[in-house]
Amino acid sequence: MAGGRKSTMAELATAARRPTELLALLRFRARGKAAIAAALGGMDDRWRWCYGILGQVSRSFALVIMELEAELRDPVAIFYLVLRALDTVEDDTAVEAVVRRALCIDFHNKLAPEAGGWTTDGFGKGAEKELLERFDTVHSCFSDLKPEYQRVIADITREMGFGMAEHMDDTACVTIADYDRYCHYVAGLVGLGLTRMFAVSGLESPALADPRRDHLANSMGLFLQKTNIIRDYLEDLTDGRTFWPEEIWSVYADRLGAFAAPEQRKAALSCLNAMVTDALRHVPDCLEYMSAIRSPTVFHFVAIPQVMAMATLAEVYANPGVFAGVVKLRRGKTAVLIARATSVESVHALFFGSAVGMRAALAPADPSVEETRSALERIIRRSLPHVPATPDLTVPNRLSLIAFVTLSTYLLRRRAEHNDGTSFSWRRGGIPEPLDMLAAAALFLVMMWLFSFFGLQFVTAAGLRPRPRAAAAAAAAAAAAAAAGRSGGGGGEGACRHRAGDAIAARVGDAPVVGGGGRGGGH
């Protein structure tokens, strides 16, 4: 408990150096506690235990899941606990592989009505061990769900169990195709299962779960899993399991473990950047998937891990710290991302900011620089229409409004106290006191800020584009100018196109980085 308090105080102290992060962190904690209290209010002991153990095996996920609507909250919670239990079985290398493989294949049958009393105490440690020791409680709550949700959970558990059994003896991925297949089984299937539950709930259109769109949901999972695999290089290497595909790392070294040596830093960073580039190819699918979500709570739920993954890739890109430990986002920055990931526009802006930051960090000598640049440009072009034309001024504007009200109230009160009825001054001599003068000067500056910048938070890049009629008029004018140029000796059309291209490039290059990006992000 004392360690937890120290950790919390350290997080707040770090965030205090960045006011925006501190405010976001405090707000996130307050909202999380309120959401948990509201959700647990009418639950029986079984469900209380399930949500309690959920908070122990995944604290951040437990807070986010509480903001889902009641229709989805319980199914998603049980879905996560079932898959976490299955993952604990697959991941416990202290147990013989033959035992783990058999249970992974059979695990979906533990959800059948006749398996209601099944538990096991032979796997995992801590909260994960307790989860399996009391799996009968999870089963009991699973039985409370609608049959449609039960079918989705059982089907995904079966597919994942078979996939884990298939890769049980694998200690490394050889090809990129192997890498994608592994990530599909452990993460892509989660995206597919959640998508089906969203459609079943009625909060999302059945079209979201159309099999022709399965590749989008799969990419959502692959993007998250690959980000974790990249970040956890050293931890996985220490555990004797490596997931970086040999097809990528063998270009830069004879063995994957060589990258941990300081003398291999150049080759290590080249390989790291190639891994990041591979993960970035899933981003367009992720953005397309999220653009189809219509429920605000579902959108927030799916967007949070995606923006955190993109920000993490920006942190790990060309970062030697990956080979010395685990690179993580600051808690305050995470809270800011969670607070902002509430709409399609804000998510595009966050992806755009990370992509621009990564593009600025590209090294010309990096072997995969052109492929990385191409992947980033695709993200930037896709997100640009949704990006604000100015930095996010929401917090400064709110603080300015508070300051305006406070200073105005103070000065009016002071005027009422000292006005003698014959003059508009504070004192009979007509000279305000120093503190009053300072308050008046501050009020003037606040008013100047509000007059100058308050409306800019509502201006977007899309809003700056010409309207259809204006665009048509501009096109007609351009055609006339081109005709005049041809009749006047030529050369004008090509020059205009070149300048237009330069203007677009300048707009992308000079656009504000919303939400940070790169390891230097923050305040």
C-alpha cells in the first residue's frame, strides 16, 4: 500500500511540471473512481469479485471499461477475464507444454453449462493465479450474459486456444507472415470478438461486423500487439521468448540478442525502426475502423489503446532505451491522450501529431527511412482534413475565462469599496493601489488573449478549405488563367502546379503537432 502511494505521488510530481498533464491525470483518477462506484452500486458479490479481479490484472483497462454503457460493460469485462485466464495458461512456462497445449485447446469447453464448477490452481501467480482458482465465479457471471454474447466469447476463446496451441513450441517468429499470424491469434481475434459484441449490443450497426470488414478489426489488434512486442524487446529476451521476426532482424545481426550490446547500437536502432515501420502499415485500417463507430462510449473505448499505441511508437522510434529497459509513456501524457480521444477529429489529430513528430526524427542514413517516410505520409494525408489549423487551446482558454471572471469580480468589488460617488477611480486621489493596478493589467492581458485566440479552437483545416461554390469559381479562374498562359507562350500551367504542390507540402510540414510526438513531446 505504501509503495502504491509513493508511486502515485511520484506520478503527480512528474505531471506537476506539465500543468496540462497534471489536470488530465487528476481528472482521470476522479472520473475513474466515480465510474467504478456507480457501476458497482447494484452488483452482487459475484460481479463485485469479477470487477475487483479485473482491476488487479489490468488496472487501466478496468477504468476504461467502466465508462462503457451497461449493455456492453459486463460482456466486455467477462470477455477480458476469460481471455486473460486463457493467456495465463498459455504463458506459464513452468508447466509442461503438453499440459498447457491440451488445456488451451479445451479451454472454451470450460464455459459450457456443465463445466460450471471448474477451477485450477496450477497456473500463474498473484491475481492471475487467483483468477483461475476462482474461475467458477467467472463462469457464473458468464452464464448471466445474453446468449449472443456467450456465443461470441466462446467462439473467440476456441479460436484463440487453438492458435495458442499451434504456436506453443514457438520461441521465435521466422517470417513476417508468421509474426502476423501470431499477432492475429493473440490480439486480432480480440478485435474481431469486440466488434461482434458491439454489433450484437445494438449500439453499433451490424455492418460493422460484416466479414468483409474483418481485416479492419484484425488490424486494430495487430497494431496494439506489435507495439507491445516492440516495446518489450528486452523483457521478452530475458524470458527466453522473442517475437521480432527473423525476416527483419537477420538483416542487421546474426542473432536477435546481439542488439542489447552497446557496440551494436547502430544496427539495433536500424532494426527497431524497421519494426516500427512494419507496425505503421496497420494504421490506415485502424483509422478507417474507428471512423465507422457511432456510439461515443464505444468510440472512446476503442480509441484509447490506439492513440496510446501510436504515441508509444513515437516514443520508441530510434530510441536506444528500448534495448536497456521498457520505454513507457508518462502517466500524465497517458491521461491527456485518454481525455482527448473522444471523437474522430481528435483521434486523427493525435495520430497526425505523432506521425509528424516521427517524420521530423527520420535519419537519412537509416536503411528503412524511405519506407518509414511513406508510411508516415499516408497517415498524415489521411488525417490532415480532420486536424485543427491551430494548437489545442482548450485548456488555456478555460483558464483565461476563469481568470477573466475572477479578476473582473475583484476589480468591481474594489471599485465599490473605494468609489466616493464623484469619481470612477478607486481612491479619492485618482490613483489605484498597486495590487489593483496589477489586477487591471492582468485583466487587460486576459481580455486580449480571449479576443485574439478564443475562437481559434473551433477552426479546422477542413474549415479553411474553399466551399463548393468558391472551389468551382476558383477552378474556372484557374482554367481561364491556364488558357491565357497557353496563348501567351506557355509555361504558366506547370509553374502553378509546382507552386501548389509546394504550398501543400508547407501546410503539412508546418502544421502544429497536436498531442506531442517523438520522445521530446510534452510541455
